[in-house]
Amino acid sequence: MEKYDKKGDISYSLGTTLTFELLLRKPEAATKIFVSTKQKRDATFDKLSVLTKTLGIPLIINNEKIFHSLSDKDNVMVIGEFKKFSSTLDNTKNHVVLVNPSNNGNLGTIFRSSSAFNAGGIAIISPACDAFDPKSIRSSMGAIFSMPFHYFSSFEEYKESAGTRDYYPFMLKAKTKLGDIKGKTPYSLIFGNEATGLPDRYLKLGTPLLIPQSSNVDSLNLDNAVSIALYSFSH
């Protein structure tokens, strides 16, 4: 069994909870479900058996190679194989825009936070890390299967397709503080790369915002900043 291939058409949910999310939220994408021989024949196994049978998805129990190939953790008992899928963004809803994110773990966590605070979708500006990498999927806790997202080759491409909306770039050079304004739907919250942030040209876009913080750290981690912004805009 080969490792995950970023250029391929298939990805994997590594874990029982993630695989249930796949089956419940995106069953049309699921192709196979693998169960470790170490998995107890308990209520979870019975639920998985019934669900896969109902959906017509093969349940494979005698293939331990895939667990050794894909997971470096002994506690992964279930793996879901699924076809990579595409989605579109609803222009009537609010978006999180990530410009060149580089960390799969951060990206997955942002999916989870966006779902928690009812974001309408995530726009990812390339070059960027891979939302379908199993690490991204794991850190999303399955939110990737219900949160619309789309990759764009540039911010200009996203803007052309996003319709009329307000833009809020988050930047350390911004003069307006988060919480001083109330966004009106639809709007886009824009964040830069983990290492470099947004280029200065975004200071001329919409209303740049600053998240006030102490001088104890130079900046917030990307997923933390997105979570704070989403929470503020949702209240």
C-alpha cells in the first residue's frame, strides 16, 4: 500500500471519529473502510458495520498493511479511503481567506474553528499546504467533510468570484483594532502565511484589522488568530 500522494485522487481519514464523520458528512466520497484486526467487536464496530452496509461501502478487516503504511500511531483502528472532492463557496456567506498557508496542522484546525463559528467557507490562495493531507484531516477532526473550501491561484482570482462584500485583512500594521467594528454579511476575514503574514499591499484593501495583544509575544499563531477573529465577528 502506497503512502498518501498529494497529486493523487485519493486520501484517507485516519481514526474512528474521522471516518464516521466521512461516512456521515461525505458518504458519496467514501470508497473503502479499513478496520484493524485489533479493533474490538463492540458497539462501535457494529455501528460501523451497519453504516457501511447501508451505504454500500466495502468494509475490509484483513488488511493490516494499510495501517503500517499510513499511520505511525498504534491507536488507529479505522481508516477511511475516499476520493478527493471539490466544493464551491457561497457568495452570500462569510468567508475565511488564507493566503499561502504552509502548515497542514494549522489548516486543519482552522477548518474546525470555522465550523465552530459558522463560517460560510474557506478560500485557500495557492501556493498553499494540502487540505487533503491526512494530517490536515486529522487536525480538522472531520470538519473538512462539512466545511466548503476552494483553492484559488491568486487573491485576485478569489476576489473576482466572491461578489460584493467587505474585506478585513488581519495585519500587525493595521490601525483599527478587532472589536472596534461590526462586520456585515457577507464579509471576508483575510490572513497571511504563518511566517510572513500579509504583504503591505493588503493595507489598501477594505478595513485592515489588528488583534490587540501584549508585548510578551511578537505575534499569534495563525490558527489562534483565525479563531479569535471568528469569535469576535460572531458576537
